Amino acid sequence: MRFTSAGWRAVVPLTALLAAFVLLVLAGWPGAGGGDGGRKSVNVLMVNNPQMLDLQKLTKEHFTKQTGINVNYTVLPENDVRDKIRQEFSSQAGTYDVASLSNFEAPLYGKYGWLVPLDRTVARTPSFDQHDVLTPIQVGLTGDDGKTYAEPFYGESSFLMYRKDIFQTKGLHMPDHPTWKQVAGLAAEADGARPGMKGICLRGLPGWGQAIAPLTTVINTFGGTWFTKDWKAQVNGPGFTEGTKLYVDLVRAHGEPGATQAGFAECLANFQQGKTAMWYDATSAAGPLEAKDSPVAGKVGYAMAPVSKTNGSGWLYSWAWGIQKASPRQDAAARFIAWASGRQYEELVGDQLGWARVPAGKRASTFANPGYRKSAAPFYTATKEAINSAAPHNPGLQPRPTVGVQFVDIPEFPDLATKVSHEIAAAIVGRTSVTSALEEGQKLASVVAAKYRKN
């Protein structure tokens, strides 16, 4: 087994080779016991976020050149990739070795036996430094059995981004900790500040990982919840309704055109192109906004996630790498993850593309790195505060039956939330009312709740 291309090209005594082999076996690297096992390539299925696209560009010249392992990427939009990953891993087809998972999927997929634990492979790679991973991020990728089922590529919470120059021109002030009432007022004031500019961009694209993610944080802070601790559905409850009406009304009055087609990628493009004055979304968006080639670099301000009745409302999320248990190339897959999620990769991005584009939010060392602090000066403090203050065990005003800020950590949630998101999208375009949409959502949620009450 080749550990590094340089190391295995060197001529070394037989005893040294045997010693190296024994160490690999003891370290638990899959496939170390013999056979090629397809270690010359690895198939990766991932979301089309900017950080992943940077990874795709850098892989051949750096990872493949160093290891001899070719990486075949399949890159899809978020909704599409989630569906494909679920189908692939649930069937254990073995077509893809690695996939971009989140802190929602990793513990569940690990529980189902669909993932390879990484504690004896990636975590034990000397250069990886597992202890450097931020505790909130690490906990989210750990199963109930205490095993690590995915390693983070980047971590995030959510905050409010706004155009400082537009606010200054209009004489507007953004509080460090705004309320949704204040945000709604500012969106009205900023709407039309420049030709074609809308007041705010909020995801309207249906999908549990699209519109439902930011919307659920709004619902939380208005006192709503999907389910009570004893599994009673609350989708048409007062807090859920109030938060959803605020969100839908804001999108309809001052949001981006074609909102039901706008997810993270579309809002990012709108904000970069000067089509919106504010955007509430993932803290990871700040890197692309402040990149050297971004037209809004240096023009963006960052405030904490808006609130109503809670002290905070930011989500906690990570895009991470997991290995399919049926993969025939687990050794190559583990080496890929150790590289892509490692500190050395962050340094590579900082050197090649600029520190603002580093897939950050997962390592303590990143927030302490002078290069990162300099390039990410406009947003790194807000990002760190948002991640550390996220409350996945207590995101609202009442106890919850499971962990999660912007999701409910049960296998039924993706299907439930996606169906509800289509009802809400219908309200955004005016085909139905929020009340009617949530009544339909309540029926769906009640079916799920009944299952858990019986158990």
C-alpha cells in the first residue's frame, strides 16, 4: 500500500517495509491486509457549493499528484445530491466511495450501518489532528455509539449579510443582533436602493435542506416547533404560523424575483451581482463574498441571525465526508478524506486561492491562523460566535424530542419537510395561503408524530 508517492519511491530495507506494513494494519486502514482494492481511484458524490468546486479544481494537481489516486467527482445541486446519496447509500450499491453528508445524515447513516467509522483511519492519521476539530462540529458527526461517521469539510451557522455601502447611502443602521421586525423594516427601506435591487434574499426553493433550513430558524425564534417533546405535531401552531407568515410576507414584498427557484446558490449569485441588499443564510457564504474576484468584497457587513423571542437563532451545520460501507476502495477513500478535511488542505487553499475561500468553520487552528484572520477579518469573528452560540439541543422556547436547529433528527424529516416546503412555495407564489399550507403540513406531521408516540 502506498502511503505517499515520495515515500514508496525511495529504496528502503525490507525490514522497514515490513514495519510500515504492520503499522498500517494496526492503524486500521481498510484494505491494508492485501490486494489492490481499487486504491488507484475514488468516486466522490458531492454538492455543488463553491468550496467543493474549489476542491475539484485543486485535486489533480495536488492530491492525485502526491498519491497517484484519481478522484472522480459527481457534482449535483443540493436537492439532487441528497436524493442520490440517500438512494446510493441505502442500497449499498458501492458505486460511490465518498459522499458529502451533513450532521443530519452522518449519525443516522452510521446507525443504519451504511457508513464506515473513521476513528481508526482518518482520525488516526498523524497529520489530520482530530482534536483540532471544533467540539460542536465533532459532536454532530458522532453516532450514539460514540463513533465518528464523517469528517467535516467545513462547518457553519447562519447570519445576516448586508451591503454596508447601500446602508450608508440610505442612512440605514444594522444592529449587531437584529430582530426580524427590524430586518423587515430595513428590507422595505433598502428595496429599490439601486435599479433592480430587492431588499432581501431568502431561500424559497422547496427542499428540506433549502427553504426549510432558514425558515425553521425563524420558526424557532418565534416560539414554534415541528414537534413537542412528547411528539405532538405543531406545524399549524401559533409560533410556526407567525414565523412562516413573516418569512413568506417578506419574500413576497421585498424578496428576490422567482423566489421559489432560489436556493443557496441562487441567493449567493444574486447578492454578489448586487441584486439584493440583504441575505440571511449560511456563514460559509462569507468566504465567496469576500474572495478576491467577488464584486462585493469589502462591501458586506455581517450581523447575528435575527431573532424574535429567543436570544439567538443561528443553525449548526457541517458538510462532511462519509465512506459508504459497501465501497471497495475504502483505503483510498480514507486517504482522500484525510487530505480534503485536513489542515494542509486549508493551507493549500489559502496559498492558491486566498484565505477567504478556505473551507473553514471546523478547526480551532483556522480561527487562530494569521492569514485567515487577515483575509476573513470582516466575518470570522461573527462566524465563530455564530457557531459557538448555536443551540442544537435547545433551539427554541420549548423542549424538543430530538437534536437539531434547522432540522428534526429523524429519518422521516427529509420527506416531511420537503412536502411542507412545496406547500409553503405555493403560498409564496400566491396559489394558497400560509394558513392553508400549514394545515396541510400539520396533517403530514401528525402521521409522523403518531408513529413515534406509539413507540
